[in-house]
Amino acid sequence: MVSNTITSSVIASTTAHTTTSATSPSCTTATPGKYGHVPIGACNAYYAFNPSFAVAFAFMVLFGTVTVVQIVQAIRFKKSFCWVIIMGCLWELTSFVARTFGAHNQQSIVLALISQLFLLLAPLWINAYVYMTAGRLIWTFLPAKRIWKVKAMSIGKYFVWLDIVSFLIQGMGGLMLSPGASAHSQSIGKNVYMTGVGVQELFICLFTALIIRFHYEMLQLEKSTSILRNPKWKWLAYTLYMTLALITTRIIYRLAEFSGGIGTSNPLPYHEVYALALDAIPMLVAIIILSVMHPGMVLVGPESEFPSRKEKEAMKKAKKEAKTASEERKMKSNVLGQDTGCYPVYNPSTVHLVDDVELQAHHGNRSSRSGGLSRDHSTGPAWPM
């Protein structure tokens, strides 16, 4: 009797084990506890940790607050490009709204996915905002309106497109890292996401070199001229440095997290505090810094904005006309030289004729837009004493 009972138990246990292995050899489905929580290794575990409702709610309030502040400042300073950082704030906010609800409904794969994906990708918006701010800073304060022959208008455009490439790579990796994905899919997603953040950091390093060069040229310009400039340009430059450093901090954390593997020997994925301290908090601090030293406080007046499409067309037309006039003068001068047997006299004023006309056309458009006020472009932006 006892022998039959033991034999039956062994058979039942073996059958159950075989069925479970056939269904999912790497995990088992656990019975959800309070708020849908299950052990980390279970098939239906959509979080690598037990998310805290109180902490998620606190971050939701904080990111909601900075989002409202950024919207108000964008309206106050009339800076249309601020929609980029507002998107970054909204993505961070969305992540913690999802986590707040997900903390009490941990069996919702949708909430888990939204929380993870938006947290991973939100910093790219803030990164793009830094690029766009720096381009306008160079346009406003440097008479040449370029760094290392790269136009100020092109700096933001080039780096934002590079940021989009990084965004797509990270987004692809983030989707493959979604809760419930197979181990193989998550392994590939991890490598793809690491590639994306690595590319992002490379672009940040290149961009930092441009900002350092701008800082150097501005200091040299201040030494060589007595023209007063808004001293807040330095504070905005320092703000960009700090923001890039904070973004780099979370990039290093993510690289360390994913490169360490998913084993228990790597504690980074399995403790919520690491993601909060090394990702969420740095991004929150970056947004706060960009609120305290908002670009609108430094980039003042119509000269701080890139020319519109109509202004660009007018500038191109003026440049073309100036080039045509310069070529006609050169031809007449050559003909005169051939007739008299003399060589044409070099006139240095014609060398920069095209650039002068281009700047005058842009200046005229901006003056009419600002009520007829004008100033010399070579002196940089004036500021009230």
C-alpha cells in the first residue's frame, strides 16, 4: 500500500515536471500574490524588482511639476524649440505614471512595457534639446556664427539627426527587452540597446568638443573687444556641460547594467534603487537645471532665433545678386586691364561683398520684425545695463 502510494507520487511528480519543462524549460508560472507580485524568476514576472508604489508616485509628481514649469517657461520666453524638452519631461512622466499603476497591478504587461521603454528613451529628448540650444547660442553670440567651419544652424540639425539614429537603435533594443520576451530575444535586445547608448555617448563627446571651442572663442572675443555682452552666456554654457555630464552618468549606468548580464551576480537590474538613483534622478536634476537657467533668459530678441524660411530665401537671393555683381566687376576690370595693358588693382572690399550683403539682408529682415531696431552684427548681441 505504502509502496503503491510512493510510486504514484513519483509518477505524478515526474509527469508534472515533464509538462512544465515542455511548456517552459527556463521558468514556471507562479501564483500572483498581493498586487500581482510574483518571484523574479517566474514566467509571469514582468518586473526585475518589486516596484514601490510610494516612490513611483513621488517621481510622478516631481516629473509632472517640472513638465508644467517647462511649458510655462516656453510660453513666457516664446521659444518654440522648447517643445523638445517638454517631450522629454512627458516621457519621463509617462514612465512613472505607468509604474505607479503597475506597482498595484504587476500582472499588466502593458504597464510594465510602457514604464520601461519610456524611461529608457526619454533622455534622448533632453539630449536633442541641448544640441538645439547650443546651435542657437553660437548663432547669437559668435559674429562668425559657426564653429570650425560648421554653421550654427547646421550644428543642431546634424546632431539632432544623429540623436534620431541613436533613438531608433535604442528603441529597437528596448522593444526586444520588453517583459515577457524570450531569453534569446532579450539577449539580442540588450546588445542592440548597448550599441545605441554607446553611439549616443560618442556623439556627446564630439558635441562637447564644439561647446568647449565655442567657450574658448567667446573668451578670446571678450578680451579683444570692449563691446559688452550678456554675461549669462557663460552660465548657459555651464548648464549644457552639466546636462551632458548627467546624461553621460545614466549612459554609463545602463552600459554597466546590461553588460553585467542577467545573472544574480549582477545586482543592477534587480534593485529599483539603482535605476532611480542613476537614471531617473540625473534626468530630473538635468531638467531642473535647464529650468533654473532657461535658454530663454540668455537667448533674447529676434537675433537669437534662426532665420525663417522666407528670410533664408531672401538671404540666398541677396547672396546670388552680390555674387553676380562681383563677377561683373571682375570681368569689367579684366577687360579694362587687357585694353590698357595694365593689371587690375586689387580691391579688398570686394572679397567679403557676398558675406556682407548676406548679413545685411538677414539684418534687414530681423530689424523689420523687431520694430525697426537694428545693431551691428559684428558686435554680438547687446544687453541692457
